[in-house]
Amino acid sequence: MPLHFSKFFKVKKCKALLILLMVLALSIPGHAQKFNFGVPNLQKYDNQLFHFGFLLGYNQFDFSIRSDNDLSQYDSLMVINTAAMSGFNLGIVTNLRLGKYFDLRFIPGLSFGDRVVRYTILYPDASQLITKKRIESVYLDLPLLVKFKSSRMHNVRAYVIGGAQYSLDLISAAKKKNSNPNEIMLKLYPHDVQAQVGVGIDFYCTYFKFTTEFKMSFGLMNLLVKEDNMYAQSVQSLKSKMLQVSFIFE
């Protein structure tokens, strides 16, 4: 399949997944019609020491970038910035009850997404060219998080969550040689560690618990592989950044 068709179908799949997740988010709470009236659902659920589930999520991969203070030394390079792109997450939830208001959560999973670094070059005739370096990633994520829960309000409970995550890029190009000598690749190291913080709402349905969660990840490590080319030398650091919207079934 030609490359442009492959990218087209990849975008279509991400959009279809996002629509599906939004439909789930709207329909599942409606399935539990008695959030505020009648007998509460799953009354003994939070007394379990362990419980398990799975996660489906939509993400936006991006970078926190710090460029060289003096870009003028790199020919006519004027501006370097990044663009967030959409992806998706899959995960398995393991929850350990620490107390009435605290849980420890381990959610190993996979994150799929792309990121783009854009270089704006100004030519002597005042024309501009934007060169894009696209980086594809598939991360194996191993997060360890502490969940602080509010008191349960009938069939609803709010919470905040925070912790750290180790990620391994399974398709990292850090040690790969470029098959096209005319194209310069921007390479990243495969290992990353991120701090994570988020908020969410638990909905206690008749037979399971459904959760909507918003979470931010902030990379702590410089991922950029320094090579002898303008694109790598003009950037001092690239750190990962991700917004994730998750729908969790437990």
C-alpha cells in the first residue's frame, strides 16, 4: 500500500476510534439509570482488596521543546516548534485497595501515536519553507499511580490521580540507519520516564464500574539523539508530553 494511503487510513482509524469512545462515554452512564435514586449499585465493590479491568483511550502526543538560543548559526533557520497528533491507548488495570480513600493502580499498556517537529527556514528571497520531521512511536507503558478518591455520592465518585510511568518505545529509530541517504531523520532514545497527574469520575453501573479520566504526562528525560546535522544540533532538548482521555471498565 502506498505511504499516503497508509497514513490516510491511519488517520481515519484514529477518528473512528475517538467517535466510538465518545459514544461509549455517553451511553454507559445512561445504562445505569439510577445514579441519584433508588438502591446504590455495587455497594461492596470498594471493599475488595484487588480488582481488575481494561482501558481504552485517546491521546495527543507532543513534545516539550527547547531550541538553541542562537538559531542564526544554522543557515537561515528561524523557528522550531512542534505539533500535537492524535493516537490511542490500550491497557490492563490492576487496582490495589490501600484504604477507604486511596488505591494503588498499575496499568500496563500500549500507546500508539506520532509527533512532529517543524523547522521554519527563511531563504534570501524572503520565501519560507517549513520542514517537518515526523516521529512514529509505539510505547510499552508501565505506570504506577496513587488514586485519591472522594466520598461516594450514591453511584458517582470523583478522584485525583498521580504517579510516575516508565515507557519503552518499541519502534525507536535511535540505532537505525536511514535507508534514504537524502533524508535526515530525527532520532529519539527508546527509554522515557514521565510524571503523571489527572482527574476522573467513577460511575457505578449495575454490573461494573465505568470511569472517565483525563490525565497529563510530562517527560523527565531528554529523548533527542544528538547527531551531526542541523535538525538535531539546533535543538537542546526534546521531552515527551501527552494528554490522555481514558475510558475504563472495571
